[in-house]
Amino acid sequence: MRPPGTPGAPPVAGWYPDPGDSGSYRWWDGARWTDALSSAIPPAGPDIRRDDSRNWALAAHLSPLVTLFVGLPPIGPLIVYLAKKDDPYVRRHAAEALNFNISFLIYALVLGVATIVLLVFIVGVLLIPLCFALFVAWIAFIALAANKAGQGEDYRYPLTIRFIR
């Protein structure tokens, strides 16, 4: 299905009314419809700063970096999820960020306890680089997800336990 436009002209990537009549806008990537939906009015032209849904989705992914220093990383995505759960695009991004950060917290706690216990046997020293690598991977996955959210696309974190849909 092609988005509305001039017949015969190549379709241009952008937000168009959802062909499924959901009342939202769906992202056309120039070749196909994506799963990205937005209830906000799409921006005029290439200026994406006015798309409130993208900004909230971006906040859902980047907020764990802030909340890491003041509490638990899942708190930021949880706040976004609760505040904007009526917007399907933001809800998907916030739920994905929340699930990833809860999963990361579980993995980090298990690895941290294992490292501390195994430090008694000197073997835990080998797990310290793994802890650092896990932290770097966490930041890299957040950066990738934030980039996709800023472009109006969905992102699925790897190795994530899906608690919330």
C-alpha cells in the first residue's frame, strides 16, 4: 500500500494518516509502512522537533541515564510510561525501555553478587571486566534505541525480559 501522493512519483518517507483507520499517523519509510504510530500531528516538512510523541519516546530511552545517578534506572521509563500510556508510539518505546532497564538491573544484581562472592576465591577478579563491559553495552543499547526513537522508528532491545507489553 502506497501513501497518498502524486501517482507515479516515488513515495516520500514521512508521517501519513494510518491506512488502518486508527485515527493516528503511521510512518512510511519510503518503501513500506512501519509499526511506528503517532497520535500527535505530524511535523510540517523535515522539522521533527515539533513531534511530541518522538520527544516522549526519546525521553523514555534517555531517562535511565539520569535516574541512574538519583535512584534506579527503570524509574525514568516508568514515569514516561505512566504519563503517556495513551499514545501507542510512546507506550511501545516506554514499555521497551522499562523492560530493558528492569532486565539490566536483574542482570547487574546477579553479576554483582556473583562477583563479590567469587572475590573470596580470587576468581571474582575475572568478572570485574565483565561488569564494566555490561555497563558499556547498557549505554550503547540506550544510545541505539534513542537514535531509532528520534527517527520515528521502533527498537527492540536484545536480551530483554518482556514484563510489560
